[in-house]
Amino acid sequence: MSLPERTPGALWHALEQSGVLTPTGLQLPEGVEEEELEMIGRMFGAVKHTSSFVLGDLFLYSQQNYGDDFMVHVQEATGLAHQSCENMLSICRRVGPSVRRAPTELSFHTQAVVAPLKPNDQRHWLKLAVEGGWSRQRLRDEIYGKKEVLPAVDANIGEVVRGALAGAKEMMDGWWISRDSYVRLRAAVNDREDGDGDTGRGP
């Protein structure tokens, strides 16, 4: 098998046409050279790392030029869950191309943490995250603060809820609450099961 130097799109098409790329896998024949395997790896790696930004921008363009109804049609064409598409759309709307870092530096979901901030603040925090090799949780803690979890009074659920609402921050199409608020809310309603998370979002 010989794959001349080509664009990722043309390479993808060539793999499909030759029958080795299917919806369920990649069945390469004998004799594929190392250089060709690296080329294929770069292509699929780029697709994986950039797909969320690419799709989010696609949805945004569709919405801006053809309206919400057509944008939903494009979302449905991807076969992805509606909420996943909406999250990608919201993040790409708030974190512009000039602010974003390469997905090889920071993942799409890590960059989503800065979505509620102004562009200059987004650049500042993403730069620090790249330089410091921060995880998504570390970036969130540095921006919004890591609070000590205080004991919740089960009988005073109203106070716990008011505290959670007071500290909530708008993110994507919902609301982000701190891990502190999340744990206190669970404790306040006697929900002490395993599987503790770090965020809660509204509708």
C-alpha cells in the first residue's frame, strides 16, 4: 500500500475508497510502511484533538447564517447527543479562535473552564495552565478558588441552597457550582453515596 503525501481530507477519502476505513475500524493490508502509518496517526490524532472545536464552530456558523432551526439540523446530522452539541456550541461562542490553545497543549474541556471569563482573562489563565501543566481541576481551583468543605446542617437546607446559588457561576448553557457547594447539598439531603463529583449544572 502506498500513500503519497496528501492533505488529511484526501487521505481520509483514500482510506475509505480503498475499503480499509469503515465505521467500525481500520483494517490495513500487509506492507504498510512506517512513514505511512505515522501519516495516518497524525491525521486521526488531529481529528480527535480538534473535533470539538471544529464542530462547535460549525454549529455557530450554521446558527449565525441560517438560524436556529437549521443549526439543530446540522447538530442532528452529527449523530451526537443534543446536549453535547450545545456544549460545544456554547464554548466555541465564548472562547474565540484567537484565545484558544492547541488541543495538544490543553484539552477542549479544560479550555471550557475559562468560558465565563472575559477574553483577556481567558488568555491569561490558559497561558498559566499551559506553562504550569495544570489539569482541568487545577485550572478551575486557581480561577474560582478551592474552598474547604464545611459541615452542612441537615435541618437548614434553605441556607445550604442559598449559599450554593450565591456562589454559582454561569457556564455554557447552565450554571457551575463549586465542589464545596455540591458536597454540602448532598449532605444536606442525606445523600452520602459514593461517586462524588465536582460540579452541578442547572438546565
